[in-house]
Amino acid sequence: MKTARLLFPLMLAMTAGCATTLDQPVALGAKRDTVGSFTGENPGCVVVGTVRTIATRARPGVEFVSTTGGLAVGFGKTPFEAVAMTIDPGSAMATASFSRHSAHPIRHVTPLDRGESGLDAAIDADCKASALQDSVTISAKEPFVVGTANGKIAWAACASETPQVLWPFSKGAVHDLQGVALAGGGVAIVFRQDSVFWFGRLDSERAPVGALVPIADRPLLRSPTLAASGDHLLVVWAEQAGAEDRWLLAGASVAPCGHATPIDLDVPPASADSDAIQPALAPVDADHFLLVWTEGPVWGHQVRAITIEARGRSLGSVLSVSSGAESGWGRPAIAADGRGAIVYLVPGDSGFALAATPIACPLSPHPARVTTARL
């Protein structure tokens, strides 16, 4: 069946935000036990190994996080089967897996590190009976879900429980809802309503800190991603000036009060007709982030990445993460020692495979300042 391979470019275009030749080298570099630090000679993250096929069947809705033990990825294998895997940050190979059946269609799977209890997974599924609709799991110390209920943004321990109202919101349908744990124990929330991105913050008790604040308003906005590292919170998205224009990446640094300061992403395009879509962020340390995105013309998407400072300035070279004709939906995660990986979907004749490319990132001289984007 070649449906997935044929529809893949269209699915990427619809989400506006990519196949690769698997199990082959994609860049020069050797696996290292220590990564080093940010210097003029070692300015950014690099690819350090070969692409691995970590799952032969996967669906969109992948979540990739750093944990106390390394890395973990969650995804739907089928519409009703969720999978979570631990990934070795040195080789990007799967080391353990966990699966769970869902009674409802799966939208998103978040891997959870339960410590001594082992690997678990939180499943965001479409269940019309749930009081909290379109909910997403927030990977805080105690995971919870955020969604909508009767024209309000609300949270609950799980989607089936009675929601607790956070903010009234009657401006329209909510899309691209997501959140990230903050260093002080709170959570930052971002979502899209029509062509506006909204920001909200919760304290460590899941109480709202102030009102929702609009942080971006453009003609066409899609695919926000956010990450926190130390005192820095970045939001990056894809935007299009007009229907005939290319999709480009843009972003902002968001203060605790919700004030957004635009950042200048000096990311060079692969070609004049390339769209840049589906961005994803991961914190490297308290001053740097790894930015991943899908780029290329409609029938030739690839996953790329670059290290950026908290103000948006790029460091080092753009990384060609995937090596084939099509790939997309890249998600990065970096362990505390600077080793990590980028996972992404690859279309094939019988569906999608999930591939992983190992990377290594230098660290600043004060690694204790690092805060992970997902706990």
C-alpha cells in the first residue's frame, strides 16, 4: 500500500506545519562520552551517528522527552495502540518499550518516567464522553491534562475527571494547545485561536497567574512550539504572509508576565522555494536551544536543525537530520549530558516508520542551570 507515501507531502502541507534512507550515516562525527562546551571551535549541536529505525509503524502525534534516565518517545502504532520507548542517548537505539490499548482514537502519546515503577504513557484520545475536550497531557512533575470545557480553558488530572476552570475563553475554537513545565514549578500554556497565539501561566498549584495574553497576531500562523530553559521561555511557530508566500519560521521570547519580545531567527533556507514548517524546540542548557523543523518544496521535505541562543541567534551550521527524499514532524530531546536525538516520521509503502538521528550538544560551563522542557 503506497497511500502513506503519496499522502505524506499533503499531510505536511495541511498541518503547515518528510522518507529517509534508514540505517545509514547522515553526517560526519563520532560518538563521544563527553560533549564539551560552547566555544568558537564547538559552537553548536552536531550529528554524531547513523539514522536508526526505532519503529516500523508509527502515526503523527509523537512526543519525545528527556527523562532522569535518558530519553523517551511516545507514539501511536495504530489508531488504538499506544507505544512508549526508552532511547539510548548515545546511539539513538530503543532500549525498552511499553504498549497500551486505547478504547478511543489516539491523537497524541506522552511517555512518562515513573522512576522505579518504570516507563508509562499518557494517551490523549478523542472521547466524546469526556468533560474536557481536545485535551493534551502536560509533562509536569505530576502530569495533568489541559483542554476546553464549555467555552473555558480548564485542567484535570485526566480527561475523564471533572475539569477545573483556568480562564474563560469564548473567542472561538482552540487549536495547537500545549504546555511546558517551568523551573519554578509552574507551567506555561500556549494555544492558537484563528490567527492569534495566546499565552497563559500556571503556578505550582495549577492556579492561573494573571489573564490570557495574546503574544502573536498574523494573517496565517501554525504549529507553535515552546521550550523553557533556565529563565528563558521561547515560542517558535510557522507563519505565512499571504497565500502565495513561503512558510517561514518566527518566534518570541516570553516574559513571566506574558510580554512577548520577537526574536530574529537567522535560519538560512535550503532554497528559494522551500517552506519551513513544523518547528520543534528542545533546551540544550540555560542559554541555548535546539530548533528542529521540516523544510523543502511540497514533494521533497527534509528535517533540519540548528542550535540557537535564547535571543534567536544561530550557532554553528544547519544540520541535515534526514538523508532521504521525504521526512517530517521532527522532535528533539537532549539528555543532561548533552547527548540526544531527533526523531521523525518516514513514509513507506505500508504506513509510517519512526526514525531517530543521534546528536550531541556542547554545554555551557554551568550545567546546573539547565532546566528540561519536559520533566
